[in-house]
Amino acid sequence: MSNIIEIKDLVVAINKKEIVHGVSFAVPEGKITAIIGPNGCGKSTTLKAISRNLAYKGSVTFKGKDVSKFSRKEFARALAILTQSPQAPTDLTVFDLVNMGRFPYHSFLGGTTPEDTEAVRWALEQTNMTSMKHRLLVTLSGGERQRAWIAMALAQRPEVLFLDEPTTYLDICHQLEVMQLLARLNKELGLTVVMVVHELNHAIQYADEVVVVKAGSLVTTGAPKEIIKPKLLAEVFNVQADEFECSNGLKALVPVNLI
């Protein structure tokens, strides 16, 4: 299994305060990687730094090439990122939003190409949003809106998709809908997915690799079923949890008390 992204000795400071302290890990190509940890531990900051949305010290490479060597548009063709609770104008339609994903392929004076049209059609189809393409974003449910944003990211035709807490504010049904969509895109398209998640059972159920962060430092990495255990919750989250086996054979954790 090859790594598509490698992070070495990542240090991120905001307003002269160091948030991420020398974190190193790799993202396996064609897999789903989940970054987990307590609130304020540096998960989102790490994701933003890797995607070149925050200044950092250390090394971040994409397919062996330092990410700083990519042009802005070249990098956007390789990697798409959905931040937490993204915002868009109230009069924007789903189609308009998804079409914005084609920006990395446009020249300054260039118009819409047949490739753009096909990419938008494909992205809408992949996310089951074709029938809603003329709807205003403000009229969509939370789950539908998140699928529209994912469609926009897919229209970039990226090799890697970053998501910062993709199920925030969604009910259980729509959380499952989004997670199953990401799993399908990963499996069918070979799309590499890196996501910050709060719901640890999502990491257990859907991720191939987990990166655990606490207080801006790396705790451990590895397969979720081997790492996300009651002992980890006690050490990282100060929570006592019970472990159960689900009908699909995977484990689930239920917090029962504070430590």
C-alpha cells in the first residue's frame, strides 16, 4: 500500500501560539483516513495546513512532491477540501455551486467547456443530486446540502478529498447517508478520503486508517478496530466506555462515564 500524502514534523502556529507540535503521519492512497481527538486538539488545524490553507513548518508531500511546489490551480485539481459548515450565497442553486468546482480548470477568460459540463453532470449523478440541480441551496435539508458540497468537490476531479467534520449538525439518518456516500466514492472511484470526525464509531465503521491527536501532538496511528478501544478513550478523551459487537461484526463504543 503506497502513501499519497506524507506529513513530517508538522508545526503550526496561530497568532504566535503553537497549535500543532511536530506531527508526522502518512495518508494511504485509495483509503479512508480519519483524524480523531478531543475538541481543540489541532485536528482541523492539521487538515488546513496539509491542504495549504494555513502556514506551517515541516514537510508535506503529495506523491513525493512538496505541496508548496504546486500552483494553486494544479493543487486544487489534485486535492479538494470541504471545511466545516461551508457557506454560500442564498440565491445559489445546486448546479451553480457544483459548477464552481470547475474553477481550477478555467483560464482567466475561458468559458465553460464540454469537459466542465460533463464533470458537473457526473458529480451530480455520483451524489444523487441531479434531480435537485435547480434547487436553491437554502431550500435543501442539511444532508442534501452536504451532498451538494461534496458534488462541488467531486467536480474538481480530485484524487484526494479532505472533509472537516462532514456530519456536523446532521441527524442520524443524514449522518449515515453522508458516510455511506463517502464510502461508496472511495470504493468505486478509488478516491482517497481524509476526514476529521468526532463520532468515533464512524471512524470504526468506515475508516481504513485512524490518526489520533491530543493537545496538538500525535498519539498513534493504525487500523481503527485495533486502536479505538476503551483504553484509548480513557487516555485521550478521559471517558470510560463500553465496547459492543454490532450485527456487522464490527465494534462500537458507548461512553458511560467521565474519568
